[in-house]
Amino acid sequence: MLERDRAGNTVQAFTPDFYLPAYDQFIEITTLNQKLVTKKNRKARLLGALHPEVRVKVLYQRDYLHLLVKYGLEPPSQLADDFAAPTRLGLRSSTTPAAHTEAETA
């Protein structure tokens, strides 16, 4: 809960997507839509200001895609078009199977 009105009703809340207990870290994954990124970043900062003991890290879609590339994982089908951008930058993992590359270009 980030903000309440005078009656005590929740006006603004923020619930990160994941909690990593080994790191005592919350993770919020967002998209590249600037409007959403700005809103989530603001909420993450506000949560940190109100509760300094809570650690929140915002991961962007590009971070997620880079992790997929780094570990040679299959990208989700809805991100197949976006997945091409990191590969053009030469970030494809050497462990990515050749069959995966052919499937992407088909």
C-alpha cells in the first residue's frame, strides 16, 4: 500500500511480481511502454521511500530478453518479434541451438 485516502481506503498500491528470499529482493518486470515504465519506476521509488527496508529492482523487457539470450532459453512466442533486436546486436548466446535460429527466421 502506497497511499490511502482520508477514510483509510487504499488509493494507490504496488505489488512487485516476484520475491527472491535468498536475496531479500523484490523484482518487478515491466514492458518498454514508456508510460508504464515511468509509472512503475515512480511506484518503486515511492515504496523505497516509505519502506527503506524493502528492496525492489525493476527489470525491463530488454533485461528479460537479454537473460533469455544469455542462457539460451526459448523466447515466449509473444516476444518472438522483439527477440530479433538483441540478436542483431550480437548478443545471441553461443549455446543457442541452430534449429532455434532457423525457426526464428521462418
